[in-house]
Amino acid sequence: MTTSAWIDRFMNVNMNTVDRSKLIDIRTLEFDNTLPKEKRPVYVLEKLQNPFCFRCGEVGIKLEFDDSAPPLQDVLTNFLIRKKSGL
């Protein structure tokens, strides 16, 4: 079960000081498509250890979200509409 303390701990990783070699390399993550869809998020969380901070090869990646930003679905919809209209 996630808690705000759990999320805060993951979000407070400082990318300037973290030992990137200790971050999970997302390229090694193998998805288990045999799991039911409702169990897949738990599987990924267990494998990544920190879903907000990981690496891809030698590049450290930290996910951050802006509470005032529009929803991703709206952004993608607008992008696809513009793309279809040739903009």
C-alpha cells in the first residue's frame, strides 16, 4: 500500500548525489504479460524499487509531476489533433 511518506521518500532522491549504479536499469525490466492486469503495477513497483527514479543505461531519470499541468490525456489528444490537421 502506498502512503504519502512512501511517495515522499521516492520523490526526494537528489539526482546530483545519488549513486546511479544503485538505480535499477529500466532496460533490464521484463514485463510479465501472463499476470492479470490488476497485478502488473505491483510487479513493476517490486522490480523498479523506486518508480520515480531509475536509470536507462548510464542516464539517471527522475520523474516529476506538475500539479498545475494539464492531464496527459488532454496533451496527447491536442497533439494528435494538431498532427492530423498538419500543424
